[in-house]
Amino acid sequence: MLKTIGSTVFEETTIGPRAPAAHSENAIAILLVGPHDSRRCALRQIFTLSPWESREAATFGEAVDVLDNRPIAVVICDTEIEDGSWQKLLAHLQSRAHAPNLIVCSRLADERLWAEVLNLGGYDVLMQPFDNGEVLRVARMAWVAWRQQEAVKSLGGGGATRTLDLRIMRPSL
């Protein structure tokens, strides 16, 4: 079954998006952002057999260019980006009408980074080296969440829809 959200056409499946639903311009794209070719290559290899079309950017500026020219549902980015940071990228994403979900990846993923990402509005954190199944699972769930956000927007965001704000609270010592 085909569904249209905004200008993007999706084919509904039980396991996530199946792209492309029509033409490559309608494929569900994921953006891989980071200064290290080897890390982007590792992610690209994981997504090769997935239903997503991966795009890449080495810098914040390149990421903005990709976002301006292609609908993106999910962004996976390194903690360190040339000419920016994951926080700056997240702020930029949140200012967009159809904000993609951000997944941050790090060699040193810890509870502090995870809490910061979630508290600022990011979707999740992936630890390097990457586990193929975990990357695909987290990307799929980020896409599902994005799709639900877009569906609510297309309905005007009214009615019985409620937004739950989950914050990580740490007990004071």
C-alpha cells in the first residue's frame, strides 16, 4: 500500500520503509554525516542491503546542502563534525518544517552523551564499532517515529494527539 506524507511516497510494510516506492526521487533517504570516510563507509555498507538510500556529508555545510536538496527522514552523525557539531546540526534539523530524527554515533558512547542527545531532542546514540543489526533497528525506529510525526503534522496536529516530553532526570548526589 502506498502512502504519501508531504511530497514523499512510502510503501507500507511490516518491517519498515521499502524504497523506492515510485522513482528514486521518492526513495527514503538517510544522511550519514561525519569527517571520517571509514566511518561513513562502514555505515554505507550496512545500509547497502536495506530499504534506505544513503546520502553522505563530511561537514556541517555539506549536510545543510543535502538537506536543502533532498527529503531526509533520518540523520546519523558523528559526535565531531568539521565546521560544526552534532548539537549545531540538531538545532538546524529542529528548525526545519520536516525535521529528520538525529542519531549520534561515537566511539565513546556513554550515559552522559546518551542523556544529552535525548534531552536536546535527538533520537538515539550508536556506539562504534557498529553492530549491523543495531544500526538497522535504530534507523528503522527513527524512521517510524519520523513518519508518525509527519502523519500528525498532515492531520494538523490537533484532536486527541498528545506529545509526551520525556527527560532524563539524574538524582542529585
